[in-house]
Amino acid sequence: RMMMDFVGPSDVFTTTNLFLKYSGKCSGYDVMIASPTADKKVTTGAGADLLCQMSVLDIKSNIDTLIISNYESRESPPESFEPFYKWLSKRTEKNTRRIASVCAGTFALAKAGLVNNRKVTTHWEQNEKLQNSYPLLRVDTNPFYLKDGHIYTSGGVSSGIDLALAMVEEDFGKDVAIQVARELVVYLYRPGYQSQFGNLLPVI
């Protein structure tokens, strides 16, 4: 599990909060990183495990924006995630304004039955696997992110930042989103498409 999958969007939202505070506007986002399992632990591939303040299983209230980061690790027993998928499958437009995924997180949305007959994206390398595993989806791995109704999906790793900036623009306008992008030294609208970026570097 790559930390940027959830830290990238989180930094976008918390940086937005700073700009809103300094400009005297509303308070912005209440950002919370929650684990998918009851132990409140998230294992990353960076040599650092996170102990979250809560598990998603503790959340019974409405959510404004839910972002699912990446996908369960290969080392994790699949049964440990069953309560999470049950919880996720009950997230609808009535209790969650926006449901999103970063990178292979689209697989989790698909497994929970949230994206049937919707247009989605994921990491460009996972295109075929996602389409074959869930034939009811319409998979397009060219965009950095896609919106289909209240469902948002994004491509590989850094595309979560593109998606989060788009959400900030939706919520607070283009000027705020531009300021946040400048602070983070990233594009507000990145040129090209993700499969193009995936082919820019030589294979080692």
C-alpha cells in the first residue's frame, strides 16, 4: 500500500483548510484517515505502519466525501476485509455525498457493488484485470480521474491529487484550487493522460 494514495489527497484538503482560514472563509474539511479493519491499523510499503484514530467500521453517520485508497494487500487474509466490504456496500447517495477511489481502490468499489454500469478508471496497468473481473463496468484508463454521478475514480497513485484538487474546485471554486495547487507545486489540470505518462520512462 503506497502512502501517497491517501496522504496525497489528505494534504490537498488540509492545505485547502489553511487557505480558507487565512481568507476568513468557512472552515473547510474535517479530514480523517480511517482503517478498513477493526484494529485501526494501516500497513504501508514504506516501512511505516499507521495507527488511525478510527476504523471505518466505527462510522455510522453520514459522510460528505469518502475516498477509498488502493486495495487490500496480498499478505492480508481476504476474510479480514469482509466487514469492510459489507460496510462499504451500504454507502449510497443518501448517506455519502461523494464516493471516490484512488488507484486500485476501484476494485474495492467494484467488489462492494457500487460501480456497476458506471464508467470508471484505475491504474493503467490494471485496466484489463478490472474489466475482466467486473464485466459490468465501463473501464477507461486514459483519464487521470473520472466522475460518474456521485462516484469518482482516479488512476495510479498521484492521480489522487488530481482528483482531490477537482473536488476542491467543485466545493470552493477555481481560485482556491489554484492556490492549493501552487502551494503543493502541482498542476491544477495535468496535461496528457495517465497511460501516456506510464510510457514516458524506459523499462529498466
